[in-house]
Amino acid sequence: MKITVLDGYGMNPGDMSWSPLEQLGQLTVYDRTAPSEILSRAAGSEALLTNKTVLTAETLRSLPDLKYIGVLATGYNVVDIPAARELGIVVTNIPAYSTDSVAQMVFAHLLAITVRAEHYTAENRRGRWSENPDFCYWDSPLHELAGKTFGIVGLGNIGQAVSRIALAFGMKVKAYTSKSPDSLPAGVSKAGLDELFATSDIVSLHCPLTDSTRHMVDARRLAGMKPTAILINTGRGPLIDEHALAEALDSGSIHAAGLDVLSTEPPAADNPLLKARNCFITPHLGWATREARERLMQIAADNLRAYIAGTPRNNVAR
């Protein structure tokens, strides 16, 4: 079987082995593939693996040998699913491989904002502690998480993992979710969306991006938050109206934001959040711990192996 990876660099920039997939056929890996290169590189492949390279209906119809597409991510909107279904192409995704890594990133941002370890490390290197007459040095208040109210928007795998960590910190956790109150994890209460934003000290976004959730965090909702509130987004960038958030941060309407995703990635140089007050941004790497990427590689191989055996799993084009 000819297997082609169209954009392998994102998940494996060279620090892992491709052996789980190499065992399954003739593997060719490209770091990145431009739209104009897809057909020539994919020609003759029975299996294509893609992370962000878009496979349109026109592309799929131009690849008669293609029988399997493995999306190297949980989301699979890079593939025209109706066209794949029509052509009988199996399309699989990688569910729940980065749950713990993304939940960890939520609290990396939260602790960066409330404890500011990186700031004080830099201050030490500038000699501020050495020059200080007191045994300790700090130039702005630190904050405990215990006793704070942590609001979670979306209580799927990642939202639930975040809730467990928040509870371990001694926080009060409420969630906006379609789950019934009696099915919520112990210690988590249900709240309406506006109530959650208005009463939470921290709001963390973990819902899917849909027409109804796009820009759910808008100027009105931001204005209803506490001035001491912290907004965390490790989900999807377009959940937030970025201009409204930049204005809320710069005006002091909310205290801070920790973001691992933006509406356009990589961001334009004039994205207002890049220079907004108290806006902490990481470059969409919450999913990218070594452990999560190894898990992704193994699940991708398991998905392809199951297809070869005639028992496809994680098939999103059924």
C-alpha cells in the first residue's frame, strides 16, 4: 500500500519515528504540501494522511486510487466529507489524544497570570531581588486559585479534565453544558452562559466552533464580566471577537486573557491582541506535548491498521 503524509512537520518535526506507519506500507512523508502540489504528490496513493492540508471534492475526484484519508487531528473540516462519502473513501480522525496536554495548557496560562513566575525570573536576572533591601521582592499582587469560581464553557473530554484540575486547586466550578445537572461530574454545577460569564473569576472555553458559537465572547459578554476576571481560550480562536477582547483588556474591563488559539493562524502582524494589555499568547501548542504527539502517531497507525483489516475505526465519513 502506498501511504502519503502531506504535512507531517506539524506533528513530527523530526523528534519522533514514523515507524508505526512505516510498518503498514510504502510511506512517503512531506513536511508541507502546497495546494498546487497535492495531486502530484498524492497520485497513486491508497492512503493519504493530512493535518491542515485541505482536500476538496475536486481533489478527491481527481485521485481514483484513494481509498483512505487519515486526518492527523480531532477536527476534520479540512476534508470534504460529503464528497468522500459519495466516493466511498474512509475518513478517520484522532479523538481525545491531547486531552491532558490541553488541560495542562489552561493552567499554564492561568498560573502565568496569577503567579507570574516568568516575570519574576526575568526580574531576578535584572538584579531586582539582589538590589532589594527586603528578604522578598514583588512589584504586583499575586493571587490564589483556591476559592475562586472557575467557569467552563463546554464539558467534553477536555472541559471535564479542566474541571478536575480546578477542583484539585480548591476552586468552585460551574459549567455551561448541554448535559443534565444530574450527569455532571461531582463538584461541578450547571450555569447559564450569561450567568457563568458574569459570576466567574476565570472563564475557560472548550466548546466546538459552530455558527452559534462564533464570537460568543463579544463586547456585550465581556462587559458583563468582572473587572478582575481572566479569560482562557485553548479551544478555537473564532469563539472570541478579538477586537472586542483587545478593547476590554486595554480599557481594564477584564483583567487578563490567556490564549493558545487565534482566529487566523499564524496571526497577522496587526492583530490587536498581540499588543493588548495583559494578553498572554502561546502559538497553538497546547496539543503538542511529546506524549500527545506520540499518542497521535499511534492512533493514526491503529486507524490505518483497522482499515487494512476491513474494520475501520474512528470513521467520520460513514
